[in-house]
Amino acid sequence: MSFPLSIRTLCAAAVVGFALAGAASAQPQPTPTALLLAKELMEIKGALKLFDPVVNGVIESHRRLLVQTNPNMTRDIDAAAAQLRNEFAPRRVELQQELVRVYAQSFTEQELKDAIAFYKTPLGKKLIAEEPNVAEASMKKADEWAGKFAEEVVNRIRAELRKKGLNPI
């Protein structure tokens, strides 16, 4: 069992939303230098690319919802969604600016400089290169573990119900 891309996209969007909401209310405005450093760090790490699917993901999820509730309008909904994909593509930059602001508000200029320096080292480059593989393997292991754990939970609940004389399915 693995997370489909659309679920990952929606999860990413939710994480971004919570991060932006918290950062906007509690943090001082970052300096222009901090914003530049944060952008450089995110570019080095490839972090900005992680959120590229958000704009299309939001459009696609709502397209599917509208088609599901209005199947006789599928062609028109698809056409509108296609138009919005083109029209809203530049909004990705808006999201990237917000994400850069979150990084700039979360770290000092010196911390950003240190992180940039680290990610330019051989180990930092390896971490960037291997992180997607490690994340995928971690998700797989978490899915496997959750499946086994879920089976254990169901068996325990059934056992507890049997103790009470109930016969669960």
C-alpha cells in the first residue's frame, strides 16, 4: 500500500498551509538577505520543486470533484480545468515566495549560510541525492509496519469483544 501522488500533493498543500499560517502570525519580517539565502538553500536542496505539483493538484482534485457531481458537464469542466492549468501556472512562483519566507523566518542569516555551505559539501550533496530514496523506503517501511500493526489492533479488539461474549466478524 502506498500513497498516491494526489494524496501526497494534498498532504504537501496542507503542510504548507499550516506552516504559512503559523509563520505569518508569529515571526518577524525576514530581511532581503535572509530571503535570498533561503531561496538559495531551497534551490540547492530542490525543496521548491517538491511543491510544483500543488497548483495542478488543487485544480485536478476539484476537477474530479466537479465531474463526479456533474458528470454531464465533464467536457466543459475538463476544458475549464485545462484553461486554469495554463492560467494559474505562474501562481507556483507565488507559493515559492511564501515557502522562501517560511525558511527565512525560521532560520537566522548565519544559519542559512551554514546550511548552504553544508549542502555544498560532498556529504550535503549525497544527502540531497539520497533523501528521495530514503523517504520512499521510509514510506514503504511505515506502510508495511502500519499494515502489521493494524492487523494486531483488529485481532486485539476482536479478542476483547469475545471476552464479553460478542462474536465480531
